[in-house]
Amino acid sequence: TDRYAVFGNPIGHSKSPRIHALFAAQTGQDISYEAILVERGSFPAAVDAFMAADTAPARGANVTVPFKEEAFRLATRRTPRAEAAGAVNTLSFDAGAIIGDNTDGAGLVRDLKHNLGCDPAGRRILLLGAGGAARGVILPLLLENPAELVIANRTEETAARLALEFGRLPGCAVSVKPDGIGFAGLAGRAFDLVINATSAGLSGAVLPLPTAVFAPRCVAYEMVYGRATPFMNQARAAGARVADGLGMLVEQAAEAFFVWRGVRPRTASVLAALKTP
Ligand code: ATR
């Protein structure tokens, strides 16, 4: 049995152990996967302890809030998509090396394309927010060749800085350079895909979005899951097709499973299982 875990705080309600148990059963992989609550300040020690326990080999881990940036620093090597995200949600342990990856953006793109029938290619995309969650999905979205990618944030300057940074990514042949604006800059603009990567939904705060940002047949994607956020209500009222972040959660897990095991689990049945308690 190869050992895996997810590290976070809080971690009690994490769905990752259930998701990976379902993946393992489906693919016949002999793994264990546990949730580990880590006190702030103890992340490196917690990873050390997990790797050192000699019950069975520790092969990897997922990392969630608030340790993704710390995991980035802990990694001895990082994938390009982890470098771009500035955060790591997937660690692989390999003969003393700790390889940091980030599967969040790939998970979002896969959920959009395979589960929601919303291929980002050629679409006008609006990304709301400029924090860690937004940063993690910019490169994967750009690589899908959207018609445009506009990053809008409450603090305009942060969006502008992020857009500048991703417009200058070295060695990355993306055809579209992102644009960074404040919410006021959204007046008179329309998008085919609007992604909420702000944490506003968690506090129930309403984003000041003009109704017209949701173009006809728009898909509105809320990265938060498990609750109806004001963004979802706004989007639905504007006629958009609304999705929450549960699909992204399952798909980022599937991508991590693939990184670790070299087999890609099918996700539809797992997503269905998670929707029924
Ligand atoms: P995360 O890791 O979830 O992205 P973060 O890095 O703290 O968390 O970023 C939070 C994002 O949500 C930011 O874009 C933040 O906007 P600011 O940069 O202006 O702070 C956004 N956000 C949080 N609460 C918000 C609210 N009530 N209205 C609008 N944006 C909000």
C-alpha cells in the first residue's frame, strides 16, 4: 500500500479522502489516503512526519488552504504550472525529492470541457478575483486559446499587476495577453464564460457586476461549492448557465491521481456520488 494524504486547516470536511478512495477502487490501485489537520506554522514538520512514518511508503500529498504557498516553498522541484500558479496543491515524494505541482487549473479546464461542454477556446472569459485561486487558473486558461481573458478585481491594481505578469510569462506561447481591470471597468462589456475566483461567496458578499457581463448562453462558474452564493444567484437571474466548483474539486483530484499513479480515473460516477450524501 502506498500512502497519500491531504494537509490543511480546517480539514474535517475534506472530500478528498472519499474521492481518492473511489478513484483507487475504480482503478484497482493499492493506496491509502488520509486527511491530516496541520496547525499553522507546522506544515513542514507535518510533511516530514508523514514521509518518515515507516508503516508503508509515503508517495505524495495534496495540500489545501492555507498551506499551498508554503508547499510551493517546501518543494525541491516544481512543475511549470506550479511555478505559474505560485502555489502547490500536489506533492510527489521521490527518493528524497519533493516535487511540487498544481492541478487546480487543469481541474477547472477539464470540468469546463468534459463535464460542462464549455470549451474555453475562442470564448471571451472574465475571471473575477486576483488572489491565489485566480492566479492558479490563469495559465491553464490562456493555454486553451480563449478569445480574451479579462481579470477583474475589487482592488484594480492587483488585477493589473497579475495581467502584466502573465502577459510576460517567459517561454510561453500564449496568443492572448490578459487584461486587468477593476469592477467599474466591466460596464458595457460582455463575456461567454465568467469565473468567480474571489472569496466573496464565502462571506455572502455581493459583487458589483453589471447584468450585461453575462452574454447570451454564458456559463457562470463559481469556484466555491456546497452553497448557493450571491454570484450564482446574480448569474442565474441574468440568464447564465451556472456551475459550482464541485466538478473542479473532483477533476483536480483526478489530475493529482494521474500525476501519482499514471492512470486517469473516470470522474462522472465520483461526481455523481458526491452529489448524493
Ligand atoms: P484566495 O486564495 O481564495 O484567492 P485571496 O488570495 O485572499 O484568497 O484572494 C481573495 C480574492 O477575493 C481577492 O481577489 C479579493 O479582492 P481584493 O484583492 O480586492 O482583496 C477578493 N474578495 C474577497 N472578498 C471580496 C468582496 N467582498 N468583494 C469583492 N472581492 C472580494
